[in-house]
Amino acid sequence: MSGELWLIGCGDIFETIAAAWPAIEPDTVLHVVRLESPAAIATPFEERLAAASPQPRVFAALDQSALNFARFDVYARLRLGGRRFCTLIHPSAIVDATAKLGENVWIGAGAVIEARSSIGHNTFVGTRALVLGAAELAAHGWVGAAASVGARAKIGTHCVIGADVRIGAGVEVGRFSSIERPGHYAEPIAERTYIDALFELPVRIYGSARKQAGTAG
Amino acid sequence: MPPAAYRSQEWFARERGRLFRRVWQFAGLKTMLGEHNAFITREVCGVPVVIQNFDGELRAFENLCLHRGAKLQWERAGRRPLLCRYHGWGYDKAGAPANIPLHDELYRFSTAERAGMCLRSFALRTVGNLVFINMNAEPIPFEQQFDAGFIASLESSSNAYDGEVITTTWTGRFNWKLAYENLRDANHPRFVHAQTLARSVDFICNVDEALVIDADAEPAPGAGRDLLRRFSWGGRDAPLRGVAPYAWRGMVERWGSDDAYYNWLAFPNLHIASGDGGHAFTIEHHVPLAPDRTAIEIYWMTAKKRRPYPYSSTVLLALMHGSKLVVGEDVRVMESVQAGLHDDAPQGNQGAFEASNRLIERWYMDLMENGGEF
């Protein structure tokens, strides 16, 4: 791919991608828009891309805090503004030709994406992570370094699969969940479940985010 | 109190019988029980309890099937009929096994035997969105435990709760009483929470002179019953040094308009707070597990949403992380106190400011040593 690409964002993943350039796309000129912090997205940043050529490709790179919502916000605003997104794959990653990758997807160094797997828009797969055969990762997700997603596993939108987490074959992880305690997970994980070292038991959200529960009793 | 009150297994068992089996205890949120067949499960005084919605009516039962003793509901919360997974016995809102599959072929209970089968039930009372239960067959009146003003404040504030709730439980290595003592001590935040809570809240520490007199006075016979109501209070506690203008706060129906820290302390073991002037609420329930172990059940919910917003899960998760930080500071101190206790440890010296805790202690010790006045 030749031409220009505008990388916008901040944090470790942003710096990782910027540092790996130009190995990622040797013929593409990289322009960097470094935000001060994820909080900077609260103010308009679109004008910082104003100098971009008429149809520039862009890539939004922010870490996984707040269930990827900061990255989602940048991605969605630029997408609605008509920007074209690309997918970036580190040259040392192995991506099977039958895998489907959405836009604004990052595949990190040494990652392996096996056959018939799919990765939704705006999902990032970290260094040396494994996405095994026919696994499905929905949009706006994160797979940490050295994590693995088993064959035929299904990961919902906005999920975080932390570093060194292993999701078993065929396991479903509900949307808006974050699994950050390293280990093997062989059972289904309900949506809006948070497992990390801070809490000895999973944190769960009950009740609808969309409507008020009725009142009984 | 003597070290045994915090360490002894015998004391713990006596306390469970004399206190916890007699008082109203928090059991859950009505917002989690909003639909037919919605349920929550708890363990109260060592008894597995299920609270279930039957066509809009809430019932509390022992969560054990009358057939083989299997738990009827297994999850922490969910929505399914009150039906045993072992052999399919199904229960109605009276707690009777209304459906026993293959009854006539395999079990053949007589009519009289079946009529005698009923899940053990517990008294249940809702206040706004809060659900309380009482384990006693003849529970004390709710109004004997909490005064009308407190109940009204709980009702008003809890009716503001949103239906989306985040919850978890962690275990502290301390006796539950250290938690209620700590919560009634407004002088600890400036030391324990110097880098967190105390940076945003000016907790007010005053000596309540009338309370000091009461705490020091010889109690009149029969006064114990009335004392219980004085152990719980709530509402506006302290001024905030501002409320951060996070976008989500503009999307909820704030309870009240004060930039205040709200606290509700319900004796014996319930704490509710709003640390941001009524935009969000947390519930901490300190459940005794053993003399030196307490489950800390934490809930967070915002005030009712004006409209859904896509990142509400992350707001709740961030609030829960904040709890881990602040409550974690309390837990470390309480675990330190607990770890230092031994049979011959000196009893604490509580001053005038701690009259509230001393009043509770006097009532509690009478309960534990003499049976007390309920």
C-alpha cells in the first residue's frame, strides 16, 4: 500500500505502531496526531486532521481502557466524518488468507490469526496473541499480548481479553466483558462480566442498560 | 468490647442467634427483581435464601428443595421459575411444591403429607428499592428498628436508583463490627483516606453533647427497645469540594440538588452512600461469615438514566474500581486491628466523639450477656 496514513491516538499501542513504522507499510508516509491523553477526545480533535489530503486513510490507536470506548469514540467520530480507515498488520504477524479483518484493526507482532476466523472493526490483537480457527471477535475489542482465543470461540463487542488470558475452544464471552486475570477459561462468560486481579469474584452488571427495570413487591 | 466479641466462635454463634436472627437485614435490590420469576440468592445467618418475584409479588424462602435438599436457584441473580434442577419439583408463591413430576408413579405422597410440605419462608419488607428480610418467625416491627424519618429518607433516595446495577463481593479478614464502628467514625477519613475520599469531602466531626450524656448515663429499664432506632441514620453528611462534570452525570435524574456526600447507616451492617451529590449510589453490606471474616457485598448504580447512553457499563465499572480503592483502605485498617487482637488485648478507649459507638456497644453487650431488650 502506498500513499499517506494518519495515525491518531495515544498510549502504548499508539507508540508501538508509530515505532514500528515504516516496517508496517514501507511505501506509506505516516503522519502522527498524538493526543495528550484519552481525556483529550472530549475536545474536538478532527481539525488536527484538516491538513490531510482529500481522501486520507486514518487509523485510530488508543489502549483498551474503559472497554475500548475511548478508541471507539475516535473511530466513530472520524468514520461519521467520512474518513477512510485501514487495517494494520505487523510484518511478523501471520494472518491466514481466509481470515476476515474489519477496518481499524491492528494485528500485533508475532500474532497468529488462523483460518476462517473473523475480527470485527476497531478490534486490536496484541503481540504474540493467537486467534485460532473460526474464532469470532466482534467489533471494538482488545486481545492482549500472548492471549489466545480458542477455535470457534465467540467474543462479543467491546470485550477485553487481557494479556495471558486463554479463552477455550467454543467458549462464548458476552459483550462488554473484561477478562484480565490470566488463566484458562473453559466456561461461557455472561455479558458485562469483569474478572480481574482487583476482585476475588467476578464483577457482574445486572439489569438492562436500555430500560428501567419494573418495580415489584 | 472484649476481644472475644471479635474473635470467639462461641460469641459469633450467640451473636447470630441474639442479634442477626432477630433484626431486619438488607437482602437485595428490588430493581434486580423487577420481572416475574426474577430472583436473587443470599446466605443469611448461614441459611441459603432465595427471594423470588411471583407475578409481581416478592417472596423470601429457604433456598432448599423439600425433596433432597438441593438448592433451588444456583446463581447469584437471574430469572427462572422456582424449580429444582435435581428432580424438577416446582414451587408456587406460597412455597408449596405445586408440581412434583411423576408424583403418582414414583412418590405417592398422601394429601396430608403434601399439605404439610412448604418451604420455610421469611418476612420481607421493601423500602423504596431496598429489600429487607427478617429470619425470625415473629419479627420485630420494622419501625422498631428504624425510625420513620430514616425509612422515608431510604425510600426517597433508593427510588432514585437506576435499574442497571454492578455488584461483586470480596472477603475481609475482620469482624463485621469493626465495619460499623469505622463507619460511625467521621474522624478516620482524614487519616485513612487522605489521598482519596478526604480530598473531595470535608467530613464534619462534632461531639454530640446530648449523645455523650446518653452514652454515659445508666440506662433506664425498658429503654433498650427505643435505643435500637437511634443506631441508624442517614441523609446529608458533608459538603463536597465540587462534583466533576462528567458527561454521564448530565444524563441521570440526580437525587436532590446539594453538592453533598450522603450517608445512610442502617444498623447492624448496611451502609449506603452517594459520594457525588445524588448522581450515583453505592451499597455496602457487611455480612458476617466467621468471627474474623466478613463478606463485603458492594453494589453501584447511578441515579435513573434520563436516556440510555452506550458506555453506562464503563461508568459502573469505574465506580466499582473507586470502591475497591476507598473501601480497600478501610479494609486494610480493619484487618490490621483484627490481626492485632488476642485474648488479653487491651480494650479500646473511645472518647466523647465516639458516643454513638459507645451507646451501641452498651446495648449490644447487654444483648449478648443478658439477652437484651428487643
